[in-house]
Amino acid sequence: MSGIIAALTGMMDFLKIDRVRKRRAGWAHMIGNVAALTLSLINWVLRINNGITEVIVPIGLILSVIVATLLAITGWYGAELIYRHKVAVIGYNSRHEP
């Protein structure tokens, strides 16, 4: 549930803040997080009715590794937005736009 709340908040920021959409890091962060949430949902659906069966290994494990990798990458891009591009750190001022 917290992933869905984070996704909605992030999507609102992505749509509202023009500086995020202008950056490649913003697009990578958004697309990667949507992919991670989608793969997590697929993983959950595969596991919900099966309990501990052959679905967990290897499919569930592979999906979990992919999601963890995606989250590491999107976390990097999120930090790029905050620390390198100063999105959400300084107030909006068109003079600071490169």
C-alpha cells in the first residue's frame, strides 16, 4: 500500500513540476519506479494463492532481484534530481533554469 501512495505522490510531482519532466533523470526515475511497482504487483499476484510452491523459486526470486535493482537505479536518479538538479531543494525561480 505504501508503494501505491508513494507512486501517486511521485506522479503528482512529475506532472506538476516542469523541471522534473525536462530532465532525463526525472523520466528514468518515474519509468523505473512504475516498472518496479508493476513487477511487485505481478510477483504478489503470483504468490497470493500459491503459498510456498515452485512460483517463488525461480520466478519470484528473479522478480524480486529485478525490482531491487530497479529501486537502486531509480534511487540514484532521484538523488540526481535532488542534489544535482536541485529539484525540490530551492524554490522555483526561472533564473535558475539552465
